[in-house]
Amino acid sequence: MTMMKRNQTGEFDHNRWLFETKGTYGYGSAFWPEDDMYGDDGNEGMHAGMMDSMDKPWKPLSRRLPIPNGVISPYRLLILVRFVVLGFFLQWRITHPNEDAVWLWLMSVVCEVWFAFSWILDQIPKLCPINRSTDLQSLHDKFDLPSPSNPTGRSDLPGVDLFVSTADPEKEPPLVTANTVLSILASDYPVEKIACYISDDGGALLTFEAMAEAASFADLWVPFCRKHNIEPRNPESYFSIKSDPTKNKSRSDFVKDRRKMKREYDEFKVRINALPESIRRRSDAFHAREEMRMLKHMRESGGDPLEPIKVQKATWMADGTHWPGTWAISAAEHAKGDHAGILQVMLKPPSPDPLMGNAEDKLIDFTDIDTRLPMFVYVSREKRPGYDHNKKAGAMNALVRASAVLSNGPFILNLDCDHYIYNCKAIREGMCFMLDKGGEDICYIQFPQRFEGIDPSDRYANRNTVFFDSNMRALDGVQGPFYVGTGCMFRRFALYGFDPPHPKKMQIKTDSETQALNATDFDPDLDVNLLPKRFGNSTILAESIPVSEFQARPLADHPSVSYGRPPGALRIPRDPLDAATVAEAVSVISCWYVLCLHSRTKTKRNGVIGSAGFTDRSPRMSVTGYRMHNRGWRSIYCVTKRDAFRGSAPINLTDRLHQVLRWATGSVEIFFSRNNALLASRKLMFLQRLSYINVGIYPFTSIFLIVYCFLPALSLFSGSFIVQTLNVTFLIYLLIITLCLVGLAILEVKWSGVALEEWWRNEQFWLISGTSAHLYAVVQGLLKVIAGIEISFTLTSKSAADDDEDIFADLYLVKWSSLMIPPIVIAMVNIIAIAFAFSKTIYSTVPQWSKFIGGAFFSFWVLAHLYPFAKGLMGRRGKTPTIVFVWSGLIAITISLMWIAINPPQGGTTESGGSTFQFP
């Protein structure tokens, strides 16, 4: 028999032996046979086929990757060295005053002490940076993989409600918002688990009809993305890609499908862009019809035909009814701050099982492609005069209430209207942290903001890479990053204001298997009977709270999972929507519901559910995250290989300064509110507390920064310096502090991935914003907090871009603003001071070059930081603004004086020492 199993070369043929003897490798993770039985032991054998997800080895969904010791250890050492040297330096500065200019010495010492304090607040929380990674395959195997207990492969993932906020279709084009919505509807997540909500806080018919067009276009776009695995799934961004679209595409009909889809999208854009004119013409036609009807009625009733007909000019919908929201010509109950609540389910909840397309139903062949679309809802909350609607925060809280009634996704992802999903698996990336072991105390997952349309040099640090890749990554190693207003996935239960789970509140279970906890086990305060008193009169809303808490728990698939839910609990289809549910959702976005909630809780909290929710008292709403951290929750920073989201940012200097002004004003309000981290509870970790204190304090640095920027000029004008003489001790301290700063920058670039150029751009804009927007924010915040006075800064365009096709045309647009005054004054004063001091030193009897060099060095330091600001004032390339002539003249005068001093004219007389450089 052995001879029969040999091949032609005479060697034993193992493959032939396996085939003829029906041998097998057995069962395991390397190979799993498809036969019915292994062996002849009947029903006692191991059944072949699919392995159940619970039978597979347990694997974590995410990993924490520490920074290499070769980078983080020197980084921490340099922080310690600079901290110690700063202490000795300040001690030396205080004990060695400049007797010749005490006022100059005192101002400099006060500023340096504040800078040291500010540096500590900013640097110390960076001691523990970390990186994280996710395992999407393990997430798929655990929640989506078909198994004997789930043969159809129905997903066990929790639901996600995605919020998109917009307010004004003139400032936020509907086409941009529609593209964001389309990227959400096409995201790679179980269709039946997604619900998209668009909040139109302006109540505009233009936005409403644009969203209806988007819902119709999604019927083609979403299956097209699934069929060909399109990235990104924002059609405007996808069709604007310059690279080869056929790369990594395997289907033969891709080119034909893409051509059809591009034509459909172009028609879609034409319809969206034509909506304003279409709505106007429609409204005019209906208005003329109403006038004719009124005139006919007047004639039939015998009225005076000469009496003018008064018909309110309304905004009409396509079905011939009045639009219940804001009209183009404002009227009572139809203005931006006075209109009814609107809730429209534009795409109903999909069926729980896939709905496969075919070749005849649609323009493109979607055979074997799931054609279902996620639920899509348009919401415009009710607004009435006399109510404080709290801007974006109030709109977001209205979405929280409405979504709890309609879909009740245990997780909420909010996006700005111009921030679209760039990575279709971004939601799954966040779920890897929320559903992992130990993820029950995570309140939100913050994704970094990435931007498009920014000039290559990033002149005004619009990308904020130092903040997003350095500060936020460092906070991830403490208690978690800040909430920055968009691109954040929340746990709904944490947003309601409840505390995280605590082991002491749990009843000790003696069962051998891990069991899901009851709501009262998770939080003793979660009494369903008391929820209406805390969350309003809506029964559906109150009943949804414990459900959302249970569905957000990780799987109880490991003995160490204390707060788990049983596998398969979320495979049950959701109930279909009915008229009563929709009516309940409309009621919770009304003004009276918010008013009742205020009266029940005896506090005015933006109509917030419970005692948390979204709040507008912060830069980018960071107080929302602060309140959760203050309750003991933690957050996670999720940096994906492919950017999760992308959006737009202002590249114009004035717009950028006004953006920073809004953020800084919110920080000043935080400092003077009860949300000041100095008043936080013990649940807020020490390093996290320092970071939040820095959020409220950093605008006040502008006062000291402006004084310090004028000190070099004052030194040059007065002939004195901040120290008596440039002795060795001062220079050594200065050298060590500078070298430590450079070393910290290099190591920070190493562990954060920020480029050196981006770090330098951030330093430049820190001084530009610190001498302009931050100072105005301090003044504006103090006036608002103390006197209740609000100041608005208007923009005046000074020049316009000539080339409309230049995508960076706005970069060269010069808009005058009062925010520009302080940096201009600082730059001009320092330039004049350098020229004045240089000429004065050259022609002095005993030149004091040491004092000139000290003042000139720091003046050049200030001017180097202000270079992007000066470049922004110059406008478009190729033009020669007045400031160029001013700079050129000053440089020419300085060079001329230097030449005369070094090489005086023949026969002239100069005083001794006047033509030579004598350094001490």
C-alpha cells in the first residue's frame, strides 16, 4: 500500500494519501472541514461548518500603544530640566534688577513669570502621550459574522444616530450639506443600525428641498458606493479626485457605471443650484393666484375695486401649501426666530434583512447589491420670541430628544454641515473602543479634524496639527481629549448626565457566567418611574433611556466584562415608525417642552436632557466634555490611518482671526463660570484639571504677550535693556532654556508626527492671535460677564480676488478689521525702534552695542513671528502694496547708515569710537 502512494519520483505523495484515505487535518483555527462529521462517533462528534463567535478565542478590539522609551524618556527629562532651569532663571531675574531701568525690568519679570506659569499648564499634561490602534476584523468576527446561532449574519452592533447641523443656507450652501448627508448614508455600517438627522436651525425651505433632492439621489449613489467600494463617499470630493479612478477596481462595468453616476450627479447639482430661483418663481405664481382669488372674491362680494389688495407674500411648497418654517419675506410665525417645529422622515427605517437589486430596476445594474437606505430625518425645532434658544447647542439637544423617540441609537455622532465622512469605516473604528472590554466608562470618541482647501504652506496654522496631533494625543493618556464640537461619537447615556458605572454600586454575582446587569445595577438613580420628572413628560423618551444604556454595553463574552449584554440581543428588528411616534417626536422639539423641562429641573439649561447634554458656553462646546470628565467618565482619541472626517476651514486672515476670537471669548466665559476647572470635583484627574484650567486661562496670556512684544522697542528707544548687562549668567540661562525648547520641539515632532514647519507655523500664529484676537476676547468676555455688554466686530472688504478659478483666492483677500490694529502697531514700532537705536548707537560717543544687540535680537524675534501677518496684509502675489515701500525704505535707510559708519566720506570728521564696533 505504501508503494501505491508514491509519486513518479518514488517519493511518498501526501496529497494522494489524504484524498484516497479521506484523511483530514482535524478541527481548529487553521483549518475547519466542511464535512458533516469527523470520525465515526455519531452525534458525539464535532459538527463541521461555521464556528460560533462565542467559540472563537477572545480578542481585544483595540490596543494601547505606548510611545517608545527612547523618545518619551528624554522628552520627560527635558521638561524636568527646563522646569528647574526656569525656576533658577526667574530667581536670578528677580534678585538682579536693572537699576538703570527698574520699570523695564519689572515689566519683563512679571511677563516672564506668567509665561512660565502658562508653559507649565500647557506642557505638564503632555507627560503621558499614547497611540491607539483598532482591529476591525475582530469587530466584524464578533458582531457581523454568520454563525450557527446567526445563519443570516444579521448584525449585533448597536445603532448610531448621526447629527448634521446647519443654520443658514446662504452662508452654508445646501450642496455642501447634501454631500455631507450622502457620505453618511453611504457609510460602511449595517444599514438598519444608522439614522441620519439634519438640524436646520434656520427653518429654510431651500434646505428642506435640498435634503429631499439628496434623499432621492441617494437611491443611486449609495448602492453605487457599495458595489464599487468607493472612497470617499462624498460625491463632490470623489469626482474631484485627480488620480486614476480605476485604481483597485475589479469590476468590468466600473467605467460605465462611473460615467452614468457622474452624469446623474451633475444633474443633481444643477437641480440643487436652481432651487432658490425655483422656490422664488413658485412662490410668485402661488402669490399671483391668491391675489386673483382675492380679487374675484372682492368683486363677488361687491367690494371697492379700487381698494388695494393686501395678500401676505408667503413661501410655498411644491404641493401648494404654505411652508411652516421661515419665509423669504419674514412674517409673524414665519421668521428665523419665530416659526413652528418641523420634523419630516424623508427616508423611512429600512427592513432588517438585505434587499438585493437587479439589472432592470435602476439606471445601474445593482444585482446582488444591497439597495436599502438608512433612515433620514429633517428637523427644524420650534422657535418663538422670548425664548433663549442657545444657538447650536439648543439645536443639538432638540436632535437628542427627537432621535431618542424615533430611533434611540445608543451612540450619537455629530458633524458640522461641511465635515463629511472621508473614511467609510470611521463608525466601526469608534465602535472598537466603545464595545471593547473596559469601554463601558467611555463617554465619547473624539476624532481629529482634518481640512481641505488650505494653502500648501498653511500660512495661518489652519490645520491646527499641533493641537490635534500633540495636545489631544497627550490628553488621551490622561482622562481623554477635549470635545471640539464636531467629529465626535457620544454615548447617549453619558450625554444624559448620568455617572459612569462603579463597582461599588454593583451587586456581587456568584454565577459562573457573566450576566447582563439590570438598569438599577448600573446606576441606582436610574429609576424608570422617576425619569419623567427629570426628562420631561414624554413617556417614549423616558422609556428609551434604560434601553439606550443597555444597548451601549460591550458583549458579555469574557469573564472580566462586568457591564456586558448577552450576545445576539441587538439582532431583533426595530419596530416600524407609526404616526403616534412621529407626533411625539414633534412635541419634544417644541418650545413648551423645553419650558416644562426648565420648570421641572428648576434651572435653565438650554433645554438639555437631564443635567448634561450639549452646551454652548465654550470654545467649540468643550464644556460638554468637561462635565462628563467631571463626573468620572473618560474619553478616547481615535486617529485612523485614513482620515475619518474632512471639512473646510477659513484661509483668509481676517476670517481666521474672528474664528479664534469666538473660541477665546468662550474660554474667558468659562473662566468666570461655574465650569471653571478650579471648581471641579475629585473625579477629574490632576493633569486633566490642568489642561481644562489652561483652556480658561490662555486668552489672558495676550495681556502679557503684548507688553513683552513692546519691551524690545522700549528698550531700544530708552537705551536700556531688561538686564543691567549681558553677563554670562543671563546668556547661559537663556541658552539652556532655548536649547530645551528646541529639544522638546524635536521630540514632540517625533512622537506626535507633526512636521517642524507646522510646529513653527503654530508658534507664529500663537503670537499673531495672542496680540490680536485673544486680547479682544479678554475685553469682550469681561464686558459680557461683568456688564452684560456684547461687542460684535464687523468686516470691511478692502480688496477682492481677481481670479475666481483660484482655489486660494480667499487667501489673498484683504478684509480690514480692528483686530489687525495691535499686530500692525507692534510691527511698526519694532521696525522704527531698530532703525532709531541703530543710528543712535553708531553716532554716539560711546556706543552701547550690547544693549542694542539685546533689544534688536528680541525685536527680530517678534518680527519673525509676525511675518505671516505681514504677508497677509500684502494681498495677492504680483501686487506691490504700500507696506512693501515702507519696509524697503526702512531697510535702505538702515543699510545707508551702516555704510556711512563703517566707511565715512573722505575728509569728514567723526568722533572717536563712532566708526568702530566695540563689543564688550
